[in-house]
Amino acid sequence: EIEMTQSPATLSVSPGERATLSCRASQSVSSNLAWYQQIPGQAPRLLIYGASTRATGIPARFSGSGSGTEFTLTISSLQSEDFAVYYCQQYNNWPPDTFGQGTKLEIK
Amino acid sequence: QVQLQESGPGLVKPSETLSLTCTVSGGSVSSHYWSWIRQPPGNKLEWIGYIYYSGSTNYNPSLKSRVTISIDTSRNQFSLKLSSVTAADTAVYYCARGPTVTTGGAFDIWGQGTMVTVSS
């Protein structure tokens, strides 16, 4: 089973600033990686799939990059609604799909 | 647009079977794959398994011996059964659409989730 490791566990950023979140796979997952946003008490929302393709309705300030084992989610100018927990998910070697443990993005 | 809604008991006794149903509205289950995913309190997401409308399934190896996912196209629903539950199965259970042709193995639509507690 592929292990997904996200860093940092918690990221404190001011509104309007850029946030950079990382996800590392224990072995190559090619570009078969997704990012999700989860606001407490809500279901996850798909942001990015294929490592860099924004899902329907996702604002352009969200961007994904990377391939192989190293991936990044960048939020270019943080809005108040962006403070949440973010998960990465690999779907290259499945079953099972595996998720990272999450990065909590909090207001500085 | 397509919406998913989970339903089922919120409390299950140890050793019994957890049963949940996901109702799909605004679209048909007779396309795409449909998955169950769970999230224990304070923990990460765990994919349980998926079903295609044809009835073919694929399960997480760690749960495979206890999981059954089925589909009822006439009711536009799919269901999860997890047998011999323990406290470790306490979690929020989500139904979701995916994998899909567009998003690959990603899950593009989720239900709101339902909390299931295993306790006597």
C-alpha cells in the first residue's frame, strides 16, 4: 500500500497571502493524485485531479503541480473560506486508494 | 445536479452488521462507479470500496472480508454492509461518486456523511 505524507500538519497564513501545501508518496503515483478541501462538519470537496486539473467550479487561485512522488497545492491569495483541512489522495496503485493525513490551514 | 444522501442507523452494537444506503438524486446510478469512504474521528479518510452499476465491485483489502456493497438501479441507490463491527469502525461514512472517466480515481461528488457509532 502506498503511503501519502502531507506537510506541514498545520500551516498558519494570513488572508491575502499565498499558501503552499505538500504531499509526498512512498512510491511513484505518476500524475494520479487528487486534492480535497474539507471544512469542519462538511464532506470533502474535490479541488484538483490528475495532479493539476481543477475540478468543475474551483476558483483559479487553486493550483496543483508535481508528478511521481512530490506534489504541491498552492492557493495564491487566501480568502476567508479557504481556511480548512486539505487532503491528498493517490489513485495510481489501487486498491486501495490512499489518502494523506491532512494539512490544517489556519488563519495567522 | 447530482446529489447523494446517506441513510441508516447511527448506533450499531459490537459484532453486529452496519448497514447504510446512499440515495442518488439528479442523476442515475446506471453510470459511473460509486464508492463508500469513511473517516474515523480525528483521523484520515479511508476508501472502503466501490461498485459499478453492472454490480462489479472492488474493496479495500483491509476490509474485504467484512464488506459487501450492492446496488439497486430501480431505486437509484447503492448500499454498504460491514459485518462484525468493533469500536474501530466508529466513523463518519460518506458515499461518493467515483472513479469516473473524467476525474480518474478521484471522487467528484460526495454525500454529507453520516456518523455511525459502534457501542453497546
